[in-house]
Amino acid sequence: MNDSFYFISDIHLGLESAEKEKFKEKAVVNFFDSVKEKAEEIFIVGDLFDCWIEYRYVVPKGFYRLFAKISELVESGIKINYLAGNHDFWRGNFFKDEFGIEICHNEIIREINGKKFFIHHGDGFAYNDSGYRFIKKILRNKTCQKLYSLLHPDIGIRLAKSTSETSRSHTNEKDYSEKDGMKDFAEKKIREGFDYVIMGHRHIPHVQNINNGYYVNLGDWIDYYTYGVFREQTFELKKFSA
Ligand SMILES: [Mn+2]
């Protein structure tokens, strides 16, 4: 019975060695396979790819097994929601044309089984992310993207890959202990009446009860292979045994 809602984020396909990436892509395909009979919807909460830049006639090489699986799931009637992360926001029509999946560039607000969900990649909420927020504005600017797209894809993608390394180590170094902007943001949303605030970006799996709601961080598929599942009235953060 397809009555469950799944959440994954920060898979960062293409990040590590070819061998590790093969393993990871297979794991994601296996994961999608394992939820096929149970999923009503799947939420990809950003950073599925470590570096995705889409040109008019060119998309990054690879990921065919994953694309075939995504297509299979969509055709079987499962709705896949894809929120852009800070590593894969640069998109054209590829996902829309191939799979009928619209990329969401902001938050998704949904009521599921009577519970209110606020879903966002989570980038830009950390207190010391202001430098990043500035870069994000530039990178998401249409004119800047047009200019950038004039670079040969081999150059454009290599350049983006090198800055993506920096942005990740930058994110991981952030002090989340004392002044966790993401947690405070979640708290604010819960005060506004949301039952679940679900984010990624931090790369550390975390579930925290705040007042009448929950702040969930989905972790990542670099170290943790975690995912969230919501069924009936219960949310669980689980580990996929790859
Ligand atoms: Mn990430």
C-alpha cells in the first residue's frame, strides 16, 4: 500500500571517487526500489547532486541508473518533489521534460494526514551564512547565469566543482552548537503552527522535539545514509543499509 511519505537530502552525487559514487548511486537506486511499494510521495530536500549545472543542450554526464529509476517511480504514480539545494539549484527544463518534476526553489508547505509540514533545504538559515546568502543571490541571478553559461561546459562545471568543495567545507565548519540558526528558524516555524520542520544542508541527522512540533534534519548520504519516513501520524528518521 502506497501510504508513506519519504524524505532524503544531501546525497551529493559526484562528490567523491568514481568507485564510491558508483556505490552511492546504486544505494540510492536500491533505496528508491525499496520504497516503491510503499511511497505515496518522495521529497528530495536538496543537494541530490554535488554539482548540477544545466546548459541549453548539455547536462552533466552520468546518473543514468538513477534517472531510469526516477522515471520508473514517476510512471508508477509516485509523486516526486524536488527542492533545490545550494549545490543543485542551477536548473533548466531537464527534470520537467524528462520526468515531469518541477523543481521547487523555496520551501514546500504541506499538510499530510492532518500534520503541517514546512520543508526546505535549509541553506541560508545559519547565523554566519551571510556571506553565502550574498553569493546565492548572485548565483541565482538570471543574467549571471546567462553569462556563466557562455563558458564551455567542461570549464563551467570544473569551476563550479571547485567552488562547491569550498562551500561544503565552509558549511561543515559552521558553529551549530551555541547559535544554531537552523534550529532557531525551525522553532519559529513551529511557533507559527507547523508540526514538522524538515531540512537538510547540515549533514548531521537530528530529530528534536520543540514545543508541539519537531525539527528534523535529514543528515546526508556521504556518512549517514539516512532518510525520513512519515506514515499515518508518525515520523521516523531511519538509516538505509546500503
Ligand atoms: Mn549539502
